[in-house]
Amino acid sequence: MDQICGHELRSVSLKLTVESSGIDKYPAKAHAQRVADTLKLSEGLIALAGKASELWQDSDMPVPFRQDRYFSYMTGCNEPDCYVTYDVGKDLLTLWIPPFSQKKAVWGGQGSTVQEALEKYDVDEVRYITVEKEQQREMPYFCRHVSNWFRPSELTGPHCKGSVGSVSCPETVTAVPLKQAIDICRVVKDEHEIELIRKANSISAKAHTAILKALPGLTSEAEVHAVYVGTCIAHQAREQAYQPIVGSGPNAATLHYATNNESFGDRQTLLIDAGAEWNCYASDVTRTMPLNAKNPGHWQSKEAEDIYALVEEVQESCIRMLKPGTSFLSVHIGAQAITLSGLLSLGILQGDFIDVWNAGTVRAFFPHGLGHHIGLECHDVSGEPRPSQSSSPQSKSSDFFSNLQPPCTEATPELVPGNVVTIEPGIYFNSANLKLYLESQTHAKFFNKEVLERYSDVGGVRIEDCILITKFGHENLTTAPKGAAALRIIREAASL
Amino acid sequence: MDQICGHELRSVSLKLTVESSGIDKYPAKAHAQRVADTLKLSEGLIALAGKASELWQDSDMPVPFRQDRYFSYMTGCNEPDCYVTYDVGKDLLTLWIPPFSQKKAVWGGQGSTVQEALEKYDVDEVRYITVEKEQQREMPYFCRHVSNWFRPSELTGPHCKGSVGSVSCPETVTAVPLKQAIDICRVVKDEHEIELIRKANSISAKAHTAILKALPGLTSEAEVHAVYVGTCIAHQAREQAYQPIVGSGPNAATLHYATNNESFGDRQTLLIDAGAEWNCYASDVTRTMPLNAKNPGHWQSKEAEDIYALVEEVQESCIRMLKPGTSFLSVHIGAQAITLSGLLSLGILQGDFIDVWNAGTVRAFFPHGLGHHIGLECHDVSGEPRPSQSSSPQSKSSDFFSNLQPPCTEATPELVPGNVVTIEPGIYFNSANLKLYLESQTHAKFFNKEVLERYSDVGGVRIEDCILITKFGHENLTTAPKGAAALRIIREAASL
């Protein structure tokens, strides 16, 4: 009993909290330790700023809040205006939160109190930020851009107050090593992160299933979008991992179509690329289905059925290739090869496989990478620096893969257990893109324009799942129905 | 025919376009002229930057796009990365848009071409921005902060190129007069703007009605939120004017509650404050309804019914007061007086009316202003500078109205035809706010704690409509059912 008093008591009760409910907490402490290990640090202080709340310019409306993902990784805290410090030597993870405000409590928007934050987050201590407004404004810049660690002795007193301006960082240190270390950690997901991605996928699956069931009664992209978003919100997923894409017919051929406001008319296909977010973790799911008012759940044309079957074959083949040690680039190349082979079989492309392959003509139909890592970002870090986006059919065949993003690059490391990647092959009849290829001397000869014309109404088909790399292979985290199972749901709904 | 050639021909065809489809166009040209008139300018150039597209830090995900409202007012253009110039002397309104990009056409996100923009927007000419990247980055700063007009001769050549760095502005001119002039114009809505607000309200009404119809089958705030957002999206309203508030029981007492994720349990009331946006114009609608699983469409308690009836009486009285010449502050004072009178009648407050009034105790239950202008912003400009928000019960009775925002201030001009304001009285049993008053020597004696306790489960009630000031009175633009009509819809739905 002697020891259970004052500060010690609080420490003891904290440990108990962690042990009793800690299993459900985001493993922030383990992440901080992983990052320090990756940096090979035995002492020093890692400091990161969370996203600050802000208003739109000349407006009193808030910019939608989206937590900084590096801060998320180190805290699991999704509240604005916070900071985190990790004292490596002391193994002490501290969350700094804005002070309690009576006004906020009445008007709403009040974040956690210290006690609430201690209960919610897997951190050692929580403190109110008490630095002056002027210094707070300096802190994000300080934490993000000037220094990623400094000696704990430079934190004077219980608060940051007075220390911000006086801290000197080792001259050789910038924020870059910290960012790289967190990237390396983030690319391999732990059990907790996998469960969050699984939960996001599970809600997306409910929403995609709701679309299949409602489809016979829907007449526009906006209605599909509404069913999707409504289902996610009803299941407590307020945030989407990205802006949903709901494209019918030709709109399905615009990769990032987001207008989602046209009527189906007599269009043949509907592409929905939409994934919910759960506790800042993304899902990314694409389904393509037949539009057919007369015969719901059946493709209007053999051409649409052909293209769906081909993309389905590509996706299944690629997923089968996934296991530890696989090079993602090789899977991407495989996807392009199967796609090309299929397009030649259908007669849309013509000529010798090797000739067409070397010209890179398949990119007229499949202009993007096969997939990407997914986690705190929809397009998650790959452990490599993110190159600038670029996609041009004018690049020479020697540049065939040069415009692709990680993990579709030669530099990308082989897959390891804990990676989660999307596999999202597609075939698109995008008139603007096809025009460039049809006008090119290199490519024009490989097209059978008459056959191409017959297929152009298909618009676009993409199928996308999130795949976890496991110790011995892979697991598909996306449970939204596709293929024959999806068609059955539409048909059953139509028969009710 | 001699005159119909070259540049003249283009001008003629433009005029025809404006005449044929111009009636549906946002009246950008008229707005530009109004702004110049307000500035008493006969020459000079007004320049404004639209909102630039941007990504979240360390992410490839875009920050949700929200057009700058001053730019909206001068163009009606809701596309990113644009600029507008208005040459007052030449009466020439020019929209500057980002150049066409092949990549964007394939991937999506391509904005209008010059021809498309000319057809969509009520401007005299549309030009591609061809300034260098480096200069583009300077332009927003230049346009927004350094100068609001400069002499047209300083625009060299057909493009801005080369002129940005060299422009010198009259030393006395800053962006402030332009902003103030646009504010003065924005506060009086024209026919087109009124129709946009009416349309936003009409979609909100559909969504609020959908909630009433669905309510007997719903069990949580999230489900209500889902029905609301789904209905808006299905009717093509992708954007909300503000984050929807769906609060049950005690959550209805947190003014800006936005978690929207709790189950109803046995709570008595449901408050929904949610308004769709239409072409950047806001609606703002609040409805409060009974939660009652056993007897849908009926209040669970006399207390809840009392409070709803009182807020309804306040709202109806206030709306009746609205006409040209009315001071909004006097309506706000009227709302507080009727509220206080009602709270005294119910026995929640006690004492002499004047004593309680002078103490300002009514703000324990009604801590906010009665309403605000609405238009391009939910909390739209009032023609006055926007003060910083503050609300503290500690302010002395002499400061009774000092913490209120326009138009609930003495400085606010009288209402004129074309103003659109919200009328949103409310009564809240917010424990954090009430605690402050109950602990205050000034206020505590006016409370009957026993009666207050009986009412605390009511949570909160607010009723809000958007009211247009017309030439001879007012028109309620909000068509969402309320009061007895709303209860009837719930009862009918429950009986199906």
C-alpha cells in the first residue's frame, strides 16, 4: 500500500488500463519503438505534429479534417491540433493535446481530455499543450521540417514552453530520415492494422452488395453513389478512403471519373471504384457490373461479357502469383501480357504477340499500374520515395515501365508478409487515349478498327481487391461479391 | 457581311450564345458590374484568384475542393486553378483557365476547354493560363493580397506572362476595398441567387422528409445521417453546406455536435441540422422530432412537447417580424424575450421577468444568435467585417449582446429585399453550459432546479428556416415539413 500513492498510483492504474483494454488500442507504442529501431536510435527525441484545424480562406467553415498519416502511425489519435514526442532513451511516448475549453464543450468540437486520451490511446502520458499561441504556430514547422529529434534535456520543464526557440538540432539531421524510417515501418502492417483494413473492406463490401441488390431499381450514377455512401455512413464509416468513382458506359473509361451524375440510358456497364475508410485505414474496391433494364444481371452484349471475363482472368491470375518473395513488377508485367494475349484473341489487336508487346500498345487499353500498397493512405507508402505521376503513350518502348509508380517499379523490394496491395487490372475504351494510339505510326497497325468499334460501347471494366501477403501466400481482404456471385445477387433482387 | 469576320465574328457568336442560353447562366457579368459600381470605378482592373487544387501534405490524395466564394461571385465557375479579371473601362470579364492536358483527359479531372467554359459561364472571354509555373504560384498571392486592381495597360499581350512581376499598384490600394465591395453586393441576392438557394432548400426538404418517413425503422444517429446524405446525393447534391448535425437526446444540446454515431436507446428527441449545397449556394435547415419507438410521431413526454411548442412559437413570431426595414437585432431580442417568458411560464426559470432579463440568464438555454445571412456561405457575409467568435456567460449584463455575430448586432443595417437570413431559435439543456450558470451567484437564484431536472432529458430543440426578405414582407424558402405536419408523416410511415 505504501507504494500506491500520488504519481505512482497513476502509473499503476495506467498499466492496468493498458492491460485490460489495450488489446483494442491502436499499437502506437509499438510503432514508435519500431521507428526508433529502424533509425537505430538508443536515445534522442522524435517529435511530430498532427494536422492543425483550419478554416477555408475568408470563410468560417472548417476545411475537412484529415489527420497527418505519420502522426496517425505514431499515436492512433485522430484529433486536430495535437503533437507527439517519443523519448527513445526513456521509452516514453507523450501525446500533447489542446487544452480543455469550456466554450468548445458547449458548442461541440471539444477533443479528448487528458483522462479520455489516456484511455483511448496507447501512449505513456498525455499532456495539455500550454505553449503560447505564437509558439504553437512555430511548432509544426519546427517538428516537421527543422528537426526530427533532439536531446530530451532540451525539453525544459513539464511543457514545451520556452524550449521551442532554443532547441538546436544536430546539424546533420533533417526530417527526411524520420519520414523514411516511418515509411519502412508502415509498408509492413501489423495484426491491428490488418484488422482495420479488413474492417474498412467489410463495410465497403456491405455498400457494394447494397448496390447489387438495389441495381434493378436504379437509373443513374447519382443513385448508385447515394446507395453506396448511405450504406457506409449507416455502418459508421463517415470517411471515404478516396472520392468514389461511379461511371456508366463511356464514363467507366475515365480512370478517375468523379462527376457521378449521369443517367444510365442504354449504357452497358457500370464501374464503381469506392472504398470506405476505418480509423484512418483505407480500403480500395472496384466492381464492374452489367446495366441491363430488360434483363437485369445479364450482360447486354457478348463484347461486354468478353471484356469482363478477360479482366477477371487477369485479376485471378495475378492474385494467385502473390506470396512472399514475389516482385510486384513481375505481376504487373504478367497482367499486361495476359491482357495483350486476350485482346489479340478477341481480335481487337492484331499482329505478332512479341511485336505488339514491344511496342507497348497494350497500354492503349490498360494505361495504369496493376496496383499499389494500401494502409493509412489509399495509395500507401512503398518504403520508396514517391515519384511524380506521369503517364504518356509517347514514351519509347525502352521506357515501357518508366512512368509507373511503386510498387510497379524495378526498384521496389519483393513482397513480404504484412504487405497489403491492391490488384486492379482494367481494360478501357477511352476515346481520347485510343485516339493517340490510333494516330501513332508505331501503334496504329496493331489495331483492328472494325472490331475495336464493336467493343467501344463496353466503356471500361476494372476489378480490384485488397490482398494481404501472408507467411505462405496471400489472403483476399475484400469480400465484396464479384463475377458470377455478383450477377446472381442482381438477378435475385430483380426477381423479388 | 463585311463586319462579320475574324475577331468581330467571334464576338457576335458569343453574344448569341449569351442570349440563347444565358437565362440559365449564373449572372457573373452583372456581379462584376455591381462590384465596379460599388467601388465607384470607371476604369481599372479587378483581379481575383480562384481556389487552387492541392494535395494533403505527404499524400497523393487531394484536399476536397471548395471554390473561393469571392471568385464564385465574379464567375459562377466551380473549377480549380482559375483566375478572373474584369476590365472596368472595357466592361470585359475574362476567365483564365488551366491549359488543356491530354493526361487529364484520360485520367479524369480535366476542367472545361475554352469553348465549354464560354458556353457554361456568363463571361466575355475565356483564356488558357500560359504563365510559367513559377509565376502561377505568385499569382494567387498577387491577386488576393497585393493588389485588387491595376491599369489594364499593364496586362501585356494576350496572356499575363511577363506582367505579373512588373505590375505596380497604386500605393493606396489594397485588397480590402474589393473584398468589402463584394461583401456589400453579396448580401443582397439577385433572382438567380435566390433560385439557387431555393433549389438547395428543396433538396434539403426532400432529405428531411425522407428521414421523417424512415424514422420508425431507424435506431441510430448514423442511420439518420445516412438517409439524409443518401437522399441529397441521389438528387445530385454532392456537397453539404456544412457538416450535418444529427443529435439524439443530450447530443441535441451540443450546438455543433457532429459525431452522429450513437444509438437512440430511450432518448426523447432527435435534432437534425443539415442543409445541402447547390452550385456553391447553401441551405441551412434544422428540424427536431420525437423519438418514440412505442408510439412513433408522438412526444414521449409533456416536457419535450412543451419545449418544442415554445421554440415553434418563438420561430413563428420571429418570422412574422421579417420585412424590409426590420432590424435583425430587434428580432433576436424578441426571440430571447419570448423564450424567457416561456421558460418562466413552464417554471424552469423563476423571478421577475425584468430581473431575469437583465441578468441575461436566458442564455443558459439559448446561447447563440437567432440567425445569419445565407448565400455563398452558410454563415454568409453581412456587409460588415466578420468579428471573431466568442460566447461566454461570464460577460456582464452590459455586454449582453456584445458577443453576438452580425446580423445580431447594433451595427448591422436594416433588412432589405434580397436578403436571405436564417431564423433558428433553440432551447438546450446542455449540462456543461447550465453548470456555469447554476454555479454563478448572478444566475443561480433564477433556476427552479427541480423543474429543470424534469426537463433535462429533452436534450435540445432547434427549428431553423431560410427566409427571403421580399419587397413587402418575406418568403420562407425552406419547405421541409415541421411541427404537426412532420409528426403526421412519421405517424403515417409507422402505420404502413
